[in-house]
Amino acid sequence: MEIQTREANIDVMSVSIKTLHVNKKMMTLSVFRQLPTFQIFQRDGNLKSVAIWGKVRYSIKDEGDLWIVISQNEKLFRCNSHDNFYTLKQAEDNLEEAKLKLSNYIFDLDSLNEYKSKKEIYDKCKEEFLKTASKMFPKANQFEYLDPEAIPQFREKTNWLNLNNPEPKRPELKSNTYVRNHGFSDDQVDGFKKSVTNYEEGLIVAKNANASRSKIAQLDQLFIAV
């Protein structure tokens, strides 16, 4: 689409600028720095119920560069807009990781319990077999003293044991090395479940904080004298 220059023009529009005044004078940076600070975020990520005037962009070393001006009990305060809450992405990732750790732990615990159960059966069967074998071949563990004709029979019996009741293999675990080194027990499952619950609550807080950040972004900007 082509537009001819004769068809276009520039209009000068009025712009509304909000300035912060004290005693009918525009507030200076020096005065702004002297305002007492106030923590506007609640622990749940929501903003506290106060009268919000607007936001001021002014960098104060080691403190912040975006401030919220509020009033409470008829006094003005400046609030640092920075917060220490997780972002939604961080909170979601933390929750997914906690769920995965719980799932892996339960899988590993079930696998180990199944392995122990099979190993107990195997060991018991092997013990009974060796008792029987020791009666048949008293010196079965000392091949040099065993009748040469008995060795093939003993080996055949041993193969029979392995084929009919093979030794179970230790399962491959999914949990990380730290978890493995601390062992597995049913009691630990509650700890992983608690972690999931905490991160679920953390996700709710992150959502509240995200909504609070959106509110801050939409606040009117207040200008003060340089």
C-alpha cells in the first residue's frame, strides 16, 4: 500500500505528565531519598493493601531503580519494586523436578524391595540346594579333592540351580547419587511428598507475585525534580 506525502500529517497531541509535589513544590531527588522505605510485598506474593500513588524510576546504589510510592497512616513511603519470589518458569520447573524426584524415589524403592524379596528366595533356594549337594558331594567346594566323575554332576546341578532359579540382578536406580548414598526407606517418601507440596504452594505464590508485578508495571509513572 502506497501513501502519498500529501495525504499524511503529524498532529501534536497533549501528553499527561504526573509529578509528585510536596507543599506545592515538586519533590526533589534529595527529598525522595529521605522517604522511609516500606515492604509492599506480602509473603504470599500479593501486594499489601495500601494506597498506591504510582512509580518512580530513580536509581539508588545498592537499593534499586524502580520505586513505588505509597501512603499509609497519612505518611508517604517508597517501596522497592524488586522481589525475591521465583518467576513462574522457575516455580514450575521446581515443582516438576520435585515430582520427578518423588516418582524416581518410589520407583527405586519398589524396585529394591522387589529385588530384596527375589534375592531372599534365591538365597534360600541356593542354601537348600547346597545342603543337598553337600550330602551328595561332601567335598563339592574342594574340586581338587572331589572325585573327577562327580565334578560334571556337581556342575550340572549348579547349572540346574541357575536355570531354574537365576540370581536376580540388582535394579538400575533412577535417583541421583546423593539420594542413593542416603539409602531408601518408606519413611523418606513422606519427605519427598512434603517437598512436592511445598513447591505446589510456591507455584501459587509465584503466580501471585507475577500478578503483582503486572500491577506495578501498569502504575502511573511519577516525575520528580532532578
